[in-house]
Amino acid sequence: MKLFFGEINNEIVTINDEEQQHIVKVLRMKNGAEIHVTDGNGNLASGKLVIEGKKANIEVSEIKRDFPDFSPKLHIVIAPTKNIDRIEFFVEKAVEMGISEITILQTEKTERKNINIDKLKKQAIAASKQSLRFHFPVINDSVKISDFLKKINPESTFVAHCHENLERIKLKEIPHLESITFLIGPEGDFSEKEISFLAEHKIKAVSLGNQRLRTETAGIFVAAWNYNKMI
């Protein structure tokens, strides 16, 4: 399936401008090729490619609506790594495994303060197309941990940290939930002050095993754990 991103408004389907350039200039696709367009909201249009100069359109033959989204939904709130390539790798792999939402978290030990959220959104779209997702994940702006905690449900929010002297439950002890939020700290982990702050908000701490995992590895591990529950 050749899947592209665009808008689907009633019966009108428009391929995204950057996708049009990719079709014409990079892929050099020909008129009449079978293509599919998703709006990332669970809708899918199928039809034939129509090239007009530098423009690419679709002659729609069918529109399927309201494909089911992944369940359970997973929201990972993760501190950015100093090497941005590693957090971008996390985004790609987590999206392929069906993550619903990603938020970049600023903590006491976060070394990277500036994040190109637009680039992460583009990577999420690319990974969604690669894995044939018709529901694209939400990529949120950076947020401070104190601000994020103002709008969470403590019953479905958990934090993964490496402080062995503090109480942590195992992943298998987490009950089945329709949606779950996981906080993952920076290189150097959350501070004990932050862990105490999270505990005050009734957020349970979770152990991801005996090995110490890098930030992006922990994020991918949690995404894979949730993906296993989908299949």
C-alpha cells in the first residue's frame, strides 16, 4: 500500500503539499498508480493518482471511515535526551508500535531545553505511514513536570524511575486500563524531590526490571509492553 497524508473533507480529498512534492519529484510516480490517503483521524481514501504539472491529486474510488484506533491507549511523557537523535529514534519506534500520545517533559536534570516539536510531528507522520497507521499520534509541546501534573488522572498515571530505595511496583501489577500515561525521566533520572512530588500526587512508581535503561530505551520498552497487549 502506497500511503500518503492529506485531508478528507466529506468526499473531497486533498494530498498534503509536501506529500505532493515527494510523489512528483522524489518517487516520480506515474498517472494512474493506485494510492491511498489518510487524514490521520481514522479515515482512508483509495483511488488513482492524477499528476498535473507539479501537482498530485487523487481520483477517489472509495473512502473508508472510522477505522478503530489502538487500544489500550498509551501516552508517554518523556524527558528529551542530550543527543536529539536518540529521542527521535524513540518517537519513530513508539509510533510504529501504536503509541497514542507523546509529551516532552522538562525536569530538573533535563539538559536539552529546546526541542523542534514540528520535526517530531513530521517524524511521527512518516512513521505512521510506514507502519500503515490511520490514526496519527498526538505530539505535544514541552511542558514542565509541575504544569503537567495539573491535568492528569493519578489512577492511570505511572512513573518509571531507577531509585531502588524507593517503593516501586512491577509492570505486571498494573491493572488493565483503557488508557495509561507513563512518565520517563532524563539521563540521570528524576530527582528524589521530583519522585516525592509525584508520590504526593498519588502517582505510582514502576520498575522496568533489573537493568538500567537509557531514557529512549525505557520509552521503547514501555511502548512494546503496551503493544503486546494490543495483539
